[in-house]
Amino acid sequence: MYLLRYSLGKAVIFGARFMQQGRKHALVLMRNSAVCPASVWNGYRFTIGKTSRRAVLQGLGALALLLAGPARAAQDSLAFRQVAPGTYVHVGHVAVPDAHLGGDTSNIGFVVGSRSVAVIDSGGAPRMGRMIVEAVRAVTDKPIAYLILTHMHPDHSAGAQSLREAGAQIVAHGRYDAAIAARSTFYAELETRRQGGAPSDFVFFAADIAVSDTLTLDLGGRRLLLKAWPTAHTDNDLTVLDEAASLLLAGDLLFSRHVPTLDGSLRGWLALLPELARIPARQVVPGHGPAPLPWPDALADERRYLERLAADIRAAIAAGRGLSTVQDTAAESERGRWELFDHYRGQNATAAYTELEWE
Ligand SMILES: [Zn+2]
């Protein structure tokens, strides 16, 4: 029961029922009011409805069978869409990582050249790396030469192990190693709390290739132009331009639908937006949210949000209001425009306030 409660966050579970239809299995979780949308956890569908005590017991028994059974692994796979010849994108859930999302909360890409493959970001759990390798193998036998990590956040970097074992060299910003070294223990504990498992399941690696400014990777007739940016979303943001596809993989320098999260410098982020917008691409894959999107038009929402956050925090500081007053009020006019707004508002306001109060 603990697992069920945990996996659905605040939802209180009143029952569960196991359902089978052909080769498809479903565990249907029930509560007295239907609030939670259907979602998929490890290939099994969860829906919310009404039930009885008997169904609870049946459902829990079924869950135990599912967790023990080999069918679970067999149904794990990630959907990638070919968005340009040789370029594939997986769009992760716009959600805070938890047990039932299994690390699938950020966007992932891979690009196939005539000699080799590069993967951009690894998802937020070891199983994501395994599924990325499988997805690449479904398309090509060429070696996975590179795993490019757009920054150190665990929802992008915690799936690295399988890709490394498949032979990929890890490519990251020159400041990535220091950032991940300082946080890897914290991230492993954080992801264990959010997703379950043990801290030792979440392994973070140093980069094999560090990018201090720009770097071009040639996959064989296919060039990726990497750029390391000054501190913005984090202090180690890296973007990837897939030249032939005219596609920018922006990592978390671009958010769409998912409210932007600030773990670097608000002033730095706002300052680099004009240069970011000049990158010659027709389309962009944000770190979170639907993809691909038209470029640079897709920047407009994020720019407006960051400018509003900065303006509200500066006004509060000028009026002598303390940090605690802005944590529940900052960027209020943006509230209806983003998902997860309330979840990240306090964190963004705190980061912005502590930066801007020294101006
Ligand atoms: Zn991030």
C-alpha cells in the first residue's frame, strides 16, 4: 500500500483491481472521486475510479504478481519519433519525477551519422539508459560514440550508465564535472526518495570530453555543433545544434509547458537569450515539454516568464519585502500559463531573490 500511495503522490487510494485483456495487463487504482488522470507505470496502465474492498485485495495481489513477473521488463520501451532524417526525439512527461514515471520526465534525442550515433541526454533513471540503447538498436547497429549531457540535473543525467556500458563517451560542459561531483550524493538520495530503489541505483559519471567553449562532433557526414554557455539554468548548460536537421537541442535553456526552473543565474539566463535566439535553426527540442517547436519563436514564453520573475523580485526587494513574502507571490501573472508552477515557484523565487538582492 505504501508503494501505491507513494507512486500517486497526494492521491489517496481506496482500491485497486487487476485487469487483463489479451496480452495487456492493467492495474486499475481507485479512489472515491476521480481526480487523477490515467497514467502508465512500467508499461501498466493506472486509472482512477470507484471500487470495493474486495477489489482492493484483488488489485494488491495482482500488483505483487506484476512486480515479481518477467512481463514487466518485456514491456519497457521508449517511443522515439524521427523528426528529421536520422534524428530521433523522445518527449518525456511534464511532471515531477516519481515512482510511476520511472525517470521519464525529460526530453531525449539521438542522431545517426554514417559512422556513429550520438545520444543527447539520458533520462532520469538507469532504466531510461537501457531503453535508449534499445531504441537506438532498433534503428541502427552503428556504435553509440557519444552521450552528450546538456547539464548536471539528475532528470537528464541519471540514465548514463547503460549508454556508457554501450561504449559512449560522455560529453559535457567544462563545469559539469565539478557540479556533479558536488551533488551526486544528494541527487542519489533525492531520486531514491522520489522514485524508489536505493541510492546506489543512481550513478553519475564524470565527463570524458569537456566542452569549454564550442566543439564539433562528426558522426560521419553529420555534424553536431556543441556550445557551452555562461551560467543560466545551471552553471553547466550545453546546447547541441544538429546542423543538417536545422534542429537545436537546447536542454533546459528552453522550457515549454513545464515552468522554467532556476538553479544558476536569472540575470545570466536573461542575458544569453538574445545570443541563444540567433542560433541558426528552424526547430528546437526543449529540455521539457512538446518537441520539436519552431525556433526561435519557442523562446517567447520563457523570456516573458523570466522577465516577470525578475521584475517581481526586484520590486519586492526595492519595497523592502523579505524573501518569505515573494515565495508565494512571485510571477503571479504567469500562474495559469505553465504546468508545475506552484511546485517550483518557491524555489525559483528563492534563487532569484538571493541573486538579485546583491545588485
Ligand atoms: Zn534542468
